[in-house]
Amino acid sequence: MFNGSSFAEFLLLAFVDTQELQFLHFTLFLGIYLAALLGNGLIITAVACDHRLHTPMYFFLLSLSLLDLGTISVVVPRSMANSLWNTRVISYLGCAAQVFVFFVSAEYSLLTVMAYDRYVAICKPLHYSTLMGSRACVKMAAAAWGSGFLHALLHTSNTFSIPLCQGNVVDQFFCEIPQILKLSCSDSYLREAGLLVVSAFLLFGCFIFIVLSYVQIFTAVLRIPSEQGRHKAFSTCLPHLTVVSLFVSTAVFACLKPPSLSSPALDLVVTVLYSVVPPAVNPLIYSMRNKELKEALRKVISWTF
């Protein structure tokens, strides 16, 4: 019996075997990573520098961009380096850092807070400045980040305290909890599996809160007499709703897909969709239909060049 702490390193699943395809994988991930850095960096700079964007909605968007940068930076650079150097090795601490799902947990909590922000803005506009004051926004963002940290700390410490009897080969291109549990001894994973079930119920509770918020939002929007008013209200909600749908749909499919559909290639594609793609496309989603943000981004780009 080997304990997880006895392993100095783990072996990750390689995307491809040939050198040409490895270089293609490196190039693809490099493009996605640079797009994520550029898009989220521009949003952070625009929100921080433009006083017109110093509102709760953009404050939460800035926080979301910071989390997106953390999410993609934990996974993609290591995978790029492995492809470039033709290796599968990741250190024990590197694997623990990838299992430490702080950014993903905090992002989901923050998306729940952003749903509440949109609910107050549309359903209780007269109380918006009171309910969503600067102090309240900081507290909600801190709660999202803090809950994500505690959630990640609990899972990471619990996962790496489990004895590993099945070697150190991780069947994924980065370390994630379900793949680490596959290496554990029989019955030793039950504690972490139970913790995952509890976490799933908490995440489902957040999802229900988001759904109920949008039910009330859509009901309130449909009561707006003018078409222009309805369009403006919908446009402020559509980016957030799109990001939540992308985040939830890919994660749910990855967890609940039928075993008959499971294959190494499909598992890799699905994992990329929920772990790599969202941080790169979120800035595009939020800036596509937002005139204020577009104008602020143009100013930032003009200052840069």
C-alpha cells in the first residue's frame, strides 16, 4: 500500500503521441491562453480605470475575470509545457495545486451573487443602491472567494490524505479529484466521495437560486410596457445567463454523461470545454452586447497602442 504523499510526481494523460500533434496542441492551448489573458486583462483594466464602470455589476465582472485568469493559469501552462517538452510529469505540489479548485468554486459562488445583483437591479430598482452598496458588494464578493477557498482546502486536504494503491498515473491531462480517487485503495475514497455529494447538493442549491432569480427577472421584464425597456433589461442579463449556461451545461455533462458515451477522446474534449474554454470566451460574451464596456475597452486599447 502506497500513501499519496510517497509519490514525488504524477503522470498525466498525454493529448497525442506524435511530435507534430503535440506541437499543434501546444499552439492551440497557447492561443486560448493568450486570448484569456488578453480578454480578461482588458476587462480588469477597463473596469478599474473607467469611473463610469464603478458599479456593482462591473465590480463583480472584474472579480469574475480575476477568477477566470486563475482557473486557466492553473491548468493550461502545465499542459503546454508537457506537450512542448514531450513529458507527462507533474510534481506532487503541482498536482495538489490543480486539485485545489479554489478558482472554480469561487467562480460558481460569484455567478450566484451576480444573479442576485441582476434580480435586485430589475425587480427592486428603487432599493438597488441600498441593497447593493459598495460595502455590501465587497462583502458578497469576499464571501464568494472565501467559500471557494474553504471548499477547495477541504477537498484538497481530504483527497491527498487518502492512501493511493493504484499507482500515480492520472487518466486526465490535469489533476482532478475524480481521477485521483481512482488511484485510491478500495473503500478509502468513501469519505471524499461523500464530501463530493454534499458539495454537489450545495452547488445544486446555488443553481436553483439562479433559476428562481431569473424566473422572477423574466416575469418583471415582461411587465415592462416599452419594447426598448424590455430589450435593455434583457441585454443586461443575457451575458450572465450565457456564462452560467456554458459553465453548468459542460460541467453537468462531464459528471453525468452515460458510460456508453464515455471514451478517452470524448472525455478530453469535454474537460477542455468546461475547464479551458470558458475563461477565454467569458470576456467576449460580456463585451459583445455591452456598449459601455465596449467603449471602455476601446479607450484602454487606444492607450495601449
